[in-house]
Amino acid sequence: QVQLVESGGGLVQAGGSLRLSCAASRRTSSHYTMGWFRQAPGKEREFVVAITGSGGTYYTDSVKDRFTISGDNAKNTVYLQMNSLKPEDTAVYYCAAKGHLYGDYRRPGSYEYWGQGTQVTVSS
């Protein structure tokens, strides 16, 4: 019932910045947890950050000092500002939505809806 579309990925040099956007087909942020995950070639999908409907944010340790998640409920959009990018940040980044109030927000299986992903490549 919810479609998510990511944008903003691209190629950037180490130390640079990108801002990813995730647009939802309808309002989700009031009740949904919105998360960002990433998947590098040959690796499992990894939790990056999540924001709850009440505005709480939760970051994985590897990005907490560099990435910032925010949302605009009126625009049905969530953003991921990525600064001080490193080559190890290279991955396909996915936006996800969890409408129910249960499940571990760190686990991909807890999310009901997923975007198609956007490629982020950080060169050294």
C-alpha cells in the first residue's frame, strides 16, 4: 500500500557529502518508523539509521557522527544527509517503512515496504 522511491545517490570523493531522499506515496511518518539500510556487493543488508513517528532517531555506530536522518511529514519524505563519506560507505542504499508498532527496527525483516535502492559510490 506504500510505495517508496529513493533518490540522491551518486559518485563522490572521500570526504564529500550526499543527501538521499525517500518519497512515500502517502503519509507514513506519523505512525511509521522510517529506516535506511545499505547493502554492499557480497554482503548482507545492513541497518544504518531509523526515525520513529515521534521523532526519535537511532544510528548505527559507524555513521552516527557523520549521517543525519530527518523527515518532513507534510511532504511524505525522509532524508539522509551523509557527510565525511568514506569508501566503506559505498553501497546501495534502501529506504524502508515499518507501519506496525512491533518488530526490531534494526532488522530488515521488520519492515513492510521498501524502495528500489539508490547507488552511493565513494572513491578514494
